[in-house]
Amino acid sequence: MDRLEKLLFGIERTARILEFGASHNPTAPKQDGWRSFVIDYATQDDLKEIYREQGVALDRIEPVDFVWSGGAIHDAVPASHHGTFDACIASHVLEHVPDPISFFQSLDRLLAANGVASLALPDKRFCFDYFRPLTLTPAWIEAFERKSTRHSRR
């Protein structure tokens, strides 16, 4: 089973999917028939401008349905969509979130009662973070208590 098959395991093409930070490489692209909604930090046009000089396929950047610009992620999604998503996909997103507990609380609000979260995380043994210390549970709790919007220097 390859990476995409693992991320999409058990998720039907007809499912309402919220994909976080799809950027130029969506996991469940609308243009391939997935019933996806994209949440990102910038609009489709802004993302195309950001990636224009990076040699990526700009036509793979999909329309962004919800732009998140800080605060709770669920606040970027209209309340009428809360609790309606069958799946949330976040590929290489969680490691960029300064407060993972709040991220999971937002997923809880956005997912339907039987919804699934599908996450892909980098394996630090094979990436540039190899020599960085592991992030342990107390750091997540501290970030949550401080309502962190940026990673700590640790």
C-alpha cells in the first residue's frame, strides 16, 4: 500500500472531506472527483504566486474553500459545516501546528460523529529534524495552556 492509499484508506470518494494545507499536492483532489473542501493559509491565487518559481504543477493547486489566518482552525470554517465532514486529511501539517491539542479539538468540532482523521507525519529518522529532540507530551500541554500561536524555541 503506497502513501496515498494509506491516507485514503476507508474514505469513499463521495465522503465530505476537509483537507488541510493541500497546497500543490492534494491528497483527495476535487479535479479527480473527490468531494473535498480545502483549508489553507492562503487563497488559490496566492498559493499559485507563492509556488510560481518553485517548479511545481500550478494546475494542481485547487480552489481554497476556507482560508485560515490564525486562531482556532474551526473558526475559519462556517458553523454550518461543523460536524459535517466524514474525513479530515492533514498530510505533513501537524508538525507545523504550534498547539496540537487545539488542532485536535477543532477536528472534533468539524468531523461528523463517525468521521475519521487521516494524518501523515514525517519520520524524523529520515528528514532534516534528525538531530532535533523529540517533542514530548508536556510540550503539547504547555502549548495548549499558553494558547500558543508560534512554536517555542525548544
